[in-house]
Amino acid sequence: MNAKLPGGTLRLSDTLTLTRVGFGALQLAGPMAHGPPRDRDEALAVLRDVADAGITHLDTSDYYGPHLVNGLIREALHPYRDGPGGRPRPRSRQRGLREEAHTMSTPSPVHRTLVLSGSLRHASVTTLIARTALAQAGPGHEVTLAARLDGLPLFNEDLDTDRPPPQVAALRAQVGGVDSLFVLTPVYNAGISAALKNAIDWLSRPRDHCELAAKPVAGLVVGYHSQGAEHQLNTILRATGATPLTVPLPMLGLRTIDQRDITGDPRVHRTVRDTLDVLRRAPAHAPG
């Protein structure tokens, strides 16, 4: 670490000291913070130079990309090491809805859950229910909402090389950095959404060490009739090597809730809270 850090450091607690000068990750994305970087390798090199300079404070956001910059940070700097000869462990500050940059590689008492919505509609009932999970988590349970799935290309093994599409790499990094998943899907033609199935297909690769392997997953089907979609979801998850969990209510009927006030409906709150409790109690699965 560079002993002459600009501005020095700031000790926030007995276990946390940050550099006073941080690195703003905004410009790692494309023009106006949207799209992939012009040169991905250069963006990764910049992040590694920042870490090698001793900077331990990264300012990032889910807005950057959107949803791409946090994946770049993890790809460039993970695994993190403290002490002589190792890159410092950076800490990140997020603006707005929290999307973790996965900058912690050591065991933590906090259980981290990533929520995926299988609906692509901006104001869909499924996504509104997914958002309620952010406020329903109890102490020691950190819940974040994954990026919308419409940025993923259709699954194509020809694209799944050592450098997969940026959106795929970002989603895999997110899933790899949490302890469990909460997956919600609308019912389309007696099955789960195509967007969710596509995301699961990407996450199921590489076959020998995919991010879903042994990962605890709780599913919630949202619709007027489940038509067996919850069973289809569990079957697909088992095929990937994930661990589907038994939840109190695997299907939330739209006729049983107030669709005019999804986020305030007590049945929605109870269902989401009970599902999160199941995830929190699931056997620990080390991220990464």
C-alpha cells in the first residue's frame, strides 16, 4: 500500500479505516453512465491501479451501467486480501437502491439475499412484491434487488466464452456474492416467465462451477392460478444444482391481495416476510 495516500486515512471504527480520498466509479460505464465501458480491459486495469495505490473507498451505484459497474469491481478486485503484498479490501458506498459491490470476502454474520423478479414490466405486480422484500428483512439479513432481466441476451452457448456478455457477468457476480436467492415469477401459459428461465440458463453455466450450485433458493409464483408453475420452477432449479427451499406459501394469488396497494397489503408483507425467514434460517452457503 502507498504510504503517502492523498489526504491520509479516516478511522471510522476499531475495524474500519478508509482512505479520505476515494475513487468514483461513475466513469467506468459508457457515456452518461450508461452502457458498457468503451474498453473493458482498460476499466478493469483502472480499478486494479486504484487498489494498488492503496485506495480503500469506492463510490459506486446500481445506476452506473446500469447494473454493470459493480460487476466490474468484483471481477477486477476479488478475492480481496489485507496485509503486506495483498490488495486492500475496498469498501463501497452506494447511492439509492442498494446493490452490493461484493467487496467483502471474509465470513460475515450478515446473511445476504438477492431478489430476482421474472417480470419485465416496469410497474408489474411481481416486481412491486419483490421490492417489498427490501423493507421486510430482519436484523442480520441484507436484501438487495437484482437488475432487471431484460438486459440479458438470449442464452447462447456460443456467447458463453471466457468473456461472456457484460450483463451476464454482472448477474453472475451478484449471485456469487450472496448467500441465497429469492426468485419471483409471474405465470405465463402455465409456466414461469421466459425472462427468468433465460436468466437461470445463464446462471447454470459454467456447468462445473456455476454460481447456483448448492445455493439456497426460495421461489414465489404470482398469478391468478399457479397452473403448476411453482413445481416447474423447483424442477428447473434442481437441474442447475441449486437447493430449492420449502416455503409456507409458494404461490400468491392475485385475487387474494389488494392490487391497488401492493406494497401495503398485509398478505403480501406476511408472505414475503415468511419467505425471507426461511432463507435466513437456511444452512450457510459461502458466497463466491
